[in-house]
Amino acid sequence: MDDRSEPVNGLSLDAWLALLQEVPGLAALEVSRDEQRALLDLTRVAAHRSARAAAPITAFLVGLALASTEPAQRAARIRHFTALLESSAVDVPAAPPDTGGG
């Protein structure tokens, strides 16, 4: 399924991004198609390697880290962070054993 298709409920990605352009403080910000793909991949990795709630927080933290990065370099930097999260460079601890203590 294309991320730009109309969802069953709510707005498509393009419609949502257009709506964000009307929000004070966000109007001047743009996200390229390449950055969108990189961010979606980043959040996919975060959601699958941790609690799902970590996905938007990870995207926020990466956004903060890239705030002063030139737009032409942002997608590559996002992909770099994604690769680090996917690799063994970031150790994900095993779940603690279930002790049955409830």
C-alpha cells in the first residue's frame, strides 16, 4: 500500500502535510519525499526494535539532532541513524526472564 493513498479514516500523508503547512510555526518547514521515506523507515525500525511508542519519540530526537543540518543532507543522516539502530552498533538487551511473579 502506498503511504500517500487515502486512508480508511483520516487524511492521506500528502493531505496531512498540507494541513501542517497551515499551522503557525510549521508553515515554513518542509519534508522532502526522500526525507519522508527515510523517516518512515526510521520509525519502522524503532517500532520493531522497541516499544511502539518509541517510534515517534525516536523521530523527534533525530529531528532535534538534525535541526541545523542542511536540507540536502538530512535524508542521508536519517538513513545513517536508521542503519545504526538496525545494526549491532546499538545493543538491544534481551528481555528479562519471566519469573512468574506476575
